[in-house]
Amino acid sequence: MNFSKFGQKFTQPTGISQLMDDLGDALKSDQPVNMLGGGNPAKIEAVNELFLETYKALGNDNDTGESNSSAIISMANYSNPQGDAAFIDALVGFFNRHYDWNLTAENIALTNGSQNAFFYLFNLFGGAFTDEHSQDKGSQSVDKSILLPLAPEYIGYGDVHIDGQHFTAVLPHIDEVTHDGEEGFFKYRVDFEALEQLPALVEGRIGAICCSRPTNPTGNVLTDEEMAHLAEIAKRYDIPLIIDNAYGMPFPNIIYSDAHLTWDDNTILCFSLSKIGLPGVRTGIVVAHPEVISAVSAMNAVVNLAPTRFGAAIATPLVKDDRIKQLSDNEIKPFYQQQANTAVRLLKEALGDYPLSIHKPEGAIFLWLWFKDLPITTVELYEILKEKGTLIVPSKHFFPGVDVDNYKHAHECIRMSIAADEQTLIDGIKVIGDVVRELYDNK
């Protein structure tokens, strides 16, 4: 087949397509696979029970038990391109109740998952722009990129641009830190000196700043001070600050450090129902200035006609009465914190005397492992582990905007999910430990 440039870009091998293919193949395999690679949330009993109860109640009135089919009927119809109005109204009430942001329905749009939202946002703010300073508006353009202030970043960002690769990234400061009094941990911090000297920023070739908090893949939580500094830079250069809250506040709230959520007209907050346990309903939430919401809605109309309403129907009653926050605070967050503690203990037992450093667990559903001076790349390690029935994700794909060929650290880390059950963690970490020890021993 002859594909256009658009088609060629989106059909070439990518990190995210390889990851999703391998996860799908693993689920179909007749051999046991230690699933430590993907972003699927854990199956938490209390979470699943609440969603099932809510789903069953959709067609019934809570007080009388009589049929109330409005939610069911809504799923039988398209919403407008902005998304399900009842869910948007519930979200407006929720955010104003907890954060006093004075939002209206004009500040929120829904998308078919966060990945869909970032496809829109990165193409709205990255790519070819008319040069505002040109005398000939019809012929001059400037190419703008999305600034990632802290690499590594989410694997799914890397290939969403319609044309080219439009990312500029800043390499982190790497600080050795302790965790619960133990050595063997590190933390990434934003290098603001390097960031503020970026030619692309100073010369007006940045369209937006974007970060995930907690960061996928590392579990790093940017401090309130770092976030305030990024917000100030964004305002100074008249560009939006996009914050990916897929794992963050207020739901699923998988954050263990002291952090606060803020919003203003120059901030675009992105949320998702995936990590609270509903990845299959593909429901993303964008909170932004009405002009951005209008643009997202227009793109929804062209790409999707309208966002899905199934996730909205389930989540609306949970948002209205704050059960979604209670679920996040009392069930989801403690579960993953315990999972992180278990995984750290198992890794220390398996590789305590070897050059393993773990990014300080501050949130999300992953651990980020750094094997200093590993004799092979972690892409090669990934293939060895896959052959042994254990899936992880190599670090190379988490550095959009970075020349990874000249950055050794980008080939020495892996992302490991902690969402699996304890036996899978035990079995998978044992395989990782056996393989990595042998690699170092034979160096």
C-alpha cells in the first residue's frame, strides 16, 4: 500500500505500539507471563465492587428502586462534542467544592482517554505557526515544540505529533537520596538554569510546557516550588502549562509526598478515569481556559463526533457525592504505597550488592530502576527478560526530545509496574535479579 506522510508516520514502529503489542500478546499467551511492563491499574477488590454497584444502579432510582433510565438513555445518544453534560456539571461542582477554582462548564471538556487529549493538545500548541513578526503573514511560519522540563517523560507523548517530532526536553539533575532511611535511591530534579537558557524558549519556539505529576515512568513528584517556577516561566513567555494528572490529585491520588494541586487560566489540567480502575472506558478530562475547551471540542467533533458516555455515566454519581475521592484516598493510594514497599524490598533482596539505584517512590504505579554501567542496553535486557516470560519497559523510549544516542543514562533504566499481584512481583523480580546479576558477573 502507498500511504501518505501522515500514514507513514503513524504506522512506523514506535515505543508505545511495541509496548501495547507485547502486552496484548502476553494476555493471549498460553505460557505464564510476569506482567511488569504495562500501565494497566491493579484489580483492587473494593474498587471493582464500587464500580459494579454503580453500574447496576444506573437503571434504578436510589430511593424508590423504581426504574430511572436517564443514564442508560444518555449512553444510547451522542453527547455534544464537549462531552456528557451531566458529568461535566458534576466535575465543575467537585473541583469548585475542593479547590475553589470558580470553574464553569465552559472550563471542562471530555476526550476518549488522556492519550486522545494529548494528541489534540500537542498538535494545538506544537508544529507550524504563523510568524507573528513577519510582514508577509501568508508565507512565513515558525516551528514550535512542546517543552518537557524534566526527562524522562511518558512514552505515549513521543509520537503523537501529526508532522515531525516536536519536543524539546531538559535533562535532569540526578540527586542521590535516601528513602525510609535507606541508601540506594535517587531523585530527578528540574534543571532550571539549563531550562531558562534554552534557545528555543528564549527565541519563542516553544508552544507549551508539559509535565506529568506524578511522572510516568519514574514516580517522581515535582515539588510545589518546581511547579510554581514552571507556571511563572509559562506566563512570562505567554504559553500554557499542561499538567498530566493521570496518576495524580484528586483521583486516583497516587502521591505519597506533600504536594498540592493548583489551576489558573494559563494552566491546562488533564485527568483520566483509567488509573482509578476504568482504563477500558477511555475517558479523559481537560480543565482549561474556555478558548482551549472550545478547540478541544471542535477537534472531538472531527475525530470522534463525540466522546464516549459510558465512563461518564459510571463516574457522575461518584463525583457528585465525593466517593471517587474517598476511594482514591482510602483504597487506591494505600494499595500502591504498599505495593511499592513490597517491590523495593524484593529488589533489595535480589540485587542489594549490585549497582541498582531506585528512583525514590513518590507516586504512580511504577518503579524506575537504574542499572549503572550495565554491560548491555536495557532494550537488549528487555528482549532477554521477554524470552524468560517477564515484561518490563526499557528506558530508551521515555526520552522524547533527547538525543539518546549521546546520553548513556537513557540506556541504563527500566520501568517496572507494581500493579501486579504479589506473586507476580515475586516471580518477575526474581527473573530480573537472576538476569541482571549474571550480566554484571560476566562483565
